[in-house]
Amino acid sequence: MFDFHQKRKLKTVFGSRFTQGIILVVAFFILLSAYNRYLIAREMAERRANVESEISALEERREILETQVQYLSNERGIESEMRRQFDIAREGEQVVIILEDEKTEDTEAATTTNQKDRAWYRFW
């Protein structure tokens, strides 16, 4: 153990305002450094979450592409894709394009005016 004079010397050194000020400044810088490390850790956690979500999206995209590659690896898939993109047909086949009837207000108005004209002509 320390003898009495050494203990008294330590009390005077650590009890002085100068030493307490230095300890306070060092503690402040340690606290500031710990806070900066905390902010960096939070930022890295956010980045990690973003990267993980991007990885999952890329894995889904890879699965979709793998199914497309598998579909196009056989002749039937190639033929259907060619038909879809280029509107081609085999020998002896005919291409039929079906259009839907579109009724607009102009055609309805024209039919009503034609009916009125016809009624007028019937009268004479």
C-alpha cells in the first residue's frame, strides 16, 4: 500500500483544478468520438438495409430472367417470341387482326341527324 505521503500527493495532484480540467477535456473528446462513432454506425445500418433490399430486388430480377431464358431455350418459346415481336406466320398460316368497334359521340350524333333527315324525307 501507499504510505501516507504518497496518498496525500495523489490527492493534491488529482484534486487540483488544472488536472480536473484536463480530465474533463479528455472526457469531452472521448464522448464526442463515441457520438461520432454512433452516428457512423447508424448510417452504416441504413446503408446495409438499402443494399439488402437492392439485393433482394436483384435476386427477383435474376429469377425472372432465368425463367425467360428457360422459356426461350426450347423451340416453342423461340417461335412464340418471334410471332409476338415480328408478326410472322408459318407457311400455310394466315394472320388475322381483330379490331374492336369503337363508338364515339360523333358517330352517334351522325346517326341521329341521319334519322331526322330520313323522317323529313318520308314526310314529302
